[in-house]
Amino acid sequence: MPASASPNGTPVGALLAAALALPGMMATVAHAESVPDAGQIAFKYLDYRDWQPGADRMRVKSPSLYILKPLPDSFAVEGTLVYDGMSGASPRYYNSLSGASGQGVTDYRTAGDVKVTKYFERVSVGIGGAVSSERDYLSRAASLDVRVSTPDNNRTWAFGIAGTGDVINSVNGVAENQRRHTLDVLLGVTQVWSADAIVQSNLTYSTGHGYYSDPYKLLDTRPDRRRVLAWLTRANRYLPTYDATVQLSYRLLSDSFGTTSNTVEIAWVQALPAGWSVTPSLRYYTQNSADFYYNPPFPRGYVNGQHYTADTRLSAFGALTPGVWVIKRFADGWSADVKLEYSRQSSAWRLGGSGSPGIETFSARWIQAGIAKTF
Amino acid sequence: MALYRYPFRAMATDDELQLATGDEARARRAAEAAIADVRRIEAKYSRYRDDSVTTAINRGAGGAAVAIDDETLALLRYAGRCHRLSGGLFDITSGVLRRVWDFKRTPPSVPTAAALAAATALIGWGDVEWDERTLRLPRAGMEIDFGGIGKEYAADRAATICAEHGIMHALVNLGGDVRAVGPQEDGTPWHVGIRHPRRDAAAIAEVALAAGAVATSGDYERYFELDGRRYCHLLNPRTGMPAAHWQSISVVAPLCVVAGSCATIAMLLEAEAPAFLDAQGVSWIGVDAQGRTKGPAAPR
């Protein structure tokens, strides 16, 4: 079984094909704005560590709690609480000044966000707020997003706007009541390509002004305006033969600091029997350096007050991040998952040009474990 | 999350919706909309109602053409496809045989050859004159009947309505025609028992349904026994005689309307059923005349 044709020569499954022409056989809102039909509570614990050869840098232990609750009248409310405990040194940016930055620091961050979404037939409107607090940093944000589905429900448009206000009071007194304001605008589209394929593309423009420098880095002086344009495209395709989904994504990000980065990621979501799924993934990231990034050692001809940074995050480099994510779903709506990612970043791995010299390879790893329950 | 059950009666059968969701108000809205649609289809196509589409068409037999709407046209097209693929065995004009087969009569009797010939002369989907707007039964006394697909069609539509209300885990059961919307809330398939064709409340097999549908056609719904032979309501439109090869056939297919029509055709095809079912790409369980289970979905 099955034969390639029935005795009278019609194709396999001819009746199914004929039945699909009946009205109401297929849900027309499979991807439309549907209210979540179950609540969810998830607890996750992240352990992050990064290091450079011969030196442990930063360690973060971060428990978080996520709750989603559908409410009457097609409302849903969701929120997250995060507590980060950080210890260690902030990254050592170049070998020649080893130890210049940071005696060991211990810090914490608490953050929370909440979002309320109202679902209409083809439209959803969400209003959110978020607060993040550290010893030297306070950030508050508000957001509004609107999603609109087309009548055939194969396409969804997303519009979003968010404002963020930050206050920076560095422990070392370099930054006192420094502020930064950012406005983000998002336009996105999600298109159902076929029963097994979906494509999403988002364009984000962000404009901000205020204090962008790193108060803990020597002479770090950055422009007081930053504009960022980011374009993210993702495609998911289900492969019935393997009972797996392949996920591809590409992100282009360009900002007024002069950095342009490209990120590509591929993941393979393999469904397995007994509620297991395994997702190996690989991400490649490459960026050029900011206009005002200077390779170590300290640049000759430096004029006091000019834009200057030696932050490795603004240098030219490439990074590879392999990862694996294992999920097990139990009966009664319980699930547990473990995610491992390891990242290695090196100036030699930059694509389309040489990387910034003089920087040691930087490694980081994430271990995240979580349990969740739908109710 | 909780499982909300909505039993109801429609189409002369005991029906039930099982909806798993965390939002009871939503479950109720979905169930109300789905049940309303089942009742709408029943009212529109019931041959027992004076104001139904079916009655209007049958009343016009031998007379003028009757106007049909898009939904009726779609059902007629599907019925026509079943007719063609079954070599004429699936025929929505074969309901006239009910006039000569009385399964409630005591003592029971087999119709005479003359009576069967008179009835089969009024059968013939191929003779029906129809286009996209109208339909006409050419001979007085002819009739059509959506009984072979209407309930299954209603089950599929009820499933779609649940999905459109955001219910991702649901089981629709219209008198044994079962359609799933997704698996159970924990991701495991629904377990649908297949009725034992000779024992009332017993199951002979089980089908695990993570999506799609299962429908059964059997010789036990309406029948009588005479001289050691069982005469059931599944009647061959050419001979007018009941199908005899299988006690029941259950078909697992993506849509309930496909499962139901395949099961009916398979019963009428008798020994040729396996080849037909395999060619339709469906899975199935048959119980043969000796009570043995057959087919790819049969228990091993």
C-alpha cells in the first residue's frame, strides 16, 4: 500500500482532494489573531558564564518567572519577572591593558514586564510596560503593538511602537543622572506560504539620544545620538517526511555608530516519540567596527573629547554559536526543557574584511533549564 | 486547562463535543456555534422536513428544475465524485430502496424481484440533470438523500468552527462519525474505540487520532435476519440487495466526509474494498463476515 492509482486510473486520494472543495473543511483562521486558549506558567533558570584564555570573566545566574493568563472578553495578560545575579569582571577588552577594567564586581538586576492584549476578530492590540533596575541603571519602557490579519488570514501585519527612558548613575561617579531616551518603531509582515511553510519579515527603526558611553571604560566617549535600522527575516518549513521543522533566519543591522552586522541562524526542530523534541542550531554573526573604535594600544593623536571607544563589542569580529535545545512534554500540560549554547567570538572570523587586531578570543556559554505548565 | 463536554442530539444520533481549553467562556461559544451549524445542516438537508432543500428537490422529481445554492452544489459535486470513483455504487439517489426494504417489519421479508426492479429503475445519479444553479430529477418517484455524507460533512464543519474559535484540542462525535482538532491537550492522540459489530457496548479495536477523522459503516445499524442470513441497510443500487462481505469497515482519513464515504463505498465494494481503500490513501479496519479484523489499522 498504497497503489499509485485506483482501478479506474484516478489518482491516490482523489476523494480527499474532492472533499477539500466543500465549504468549511479548512479553518480559515489557523494563523489569525486568536486569543491564547490556555494559561501558562514557566520558571526558567539561566546560568551564563564567559571567559577569555586564562581568565574567567562574568557569571550570571538568572531565575525568571513567566505567567500568561487569558481573561474574559478576549483579553490576555502576560508578564515576566527576572532576577540576575552577576559576578566577575566586565570583559577585558584587550590584552595589553589586562586588568585595567574592573576589579571583580558583584551586581544584580531585577526586571519585570507586563503586557495586556485585547483580541478582536482580525486585530489584536497590546499595551505593555517594563522596568529594569540595577544598582547603577534604571530603565523604564512602554509599548503599543497592533496586529492585523488579512481576510484570508494568510498574512498578518504588525505595527509596533515603544519608548524607553534610562537613567544611568555609575558607581564610579563618572555618570551622574545621565539619561537616554529611545523610540522604536516596528513594521512587520508574516505570510503563510503553504500549509507547511511560513515567512516573517520585520523592519525596526530606532532613534535615541542621551548618554551612550560606558562609564566604566577609560575615556569611553560615544555620540549622544544613535539611530539603528534592523531587518529580520525568518522562514520556517515543516518537513513531513522527517516530522521536523527547519528554521532559517537572517538579520541585518546597521547603526549610526558605523557598525553593520549580519546574523544567520539555522535550526532543526526534530520531533521525537513520547513528547520529546531536540533542536540543534548554529548561528553565525559578523560585524565591522564602529567609526570611533580604536584598536589597542591607545591611539596616537587622540584629542580629548573626541568620540572614542575600545569596547570589544564595537570592534570588528565574527562569532559562531552552536546550541541544542531539548524539550520533553508530559501529560497534564507539564513540560521541561534544557537549552545549551556555546559562543566563540574571534576577530579572525569576521566576514568581508579583517577583524580588529589584538583581541583575545572570547567565549561564552548559556545553560538554561525550565519547567512550564499550561492550565 | 480543562476538558469541557457538550452532549447534544441532532440528526437522530447522540452527539458530543469535547473541547480542551483554559477558557470556559470560549469553549461555550465554540460549542454553541458548532452545534448551531450541525442543526443548520440537519434542517437544510433532512428528508423528513417539508422545508428542506432535499424535500424541495424530491418534490420536483419528474417536474421542473429546482434552484440550488453554492453549498448544495459543493455537496452534489462531492457526491458525484464518490459515484464515479465507486463505479456507481455510491449513489445519493438510491434512497428509493427504502420503500421496498422494511427493516422494522415483523415478520421480516425479502422484497420480490419485481419490487426490486421497480425500485432500481428509479436510481441513477448519472440521469440527474444539474448544473451550477439548478437540479432536476428526471423521473417521477426519484429522490436524493444526503444521508451518506451530511453527518460527516457536519462533523468536519463543527471541527473547523472549533478551530476558528481558537480551540486547538477538540473531538467532535456525531453519532460515531468522529473528527479530531489536534491531539489531546497533553499532545497524546485521542483514543477512539471501534464498536464491535456484534456486541453492543464493546470495542473491537482502537484508533489513535492526533488529527483527522474516523468513520464506520456497518451492517448492524438497520437489519433483519432471515433463514440464517443478515440483510442490512447498505444496499447495492444496481441489484437492490444488501452488502454482505463485511460486518463493518472503519476508515481513518484527514476529513470525516472522506472517511464516511470511503467506509460506505468499501462496504458496497465487498471483496474489492481493500484495493479501493488503499488507492484512496486512507487507513482502515475491516471486520469480515467471520468477525476477523483486517486492514492496516487493525490490531496486531
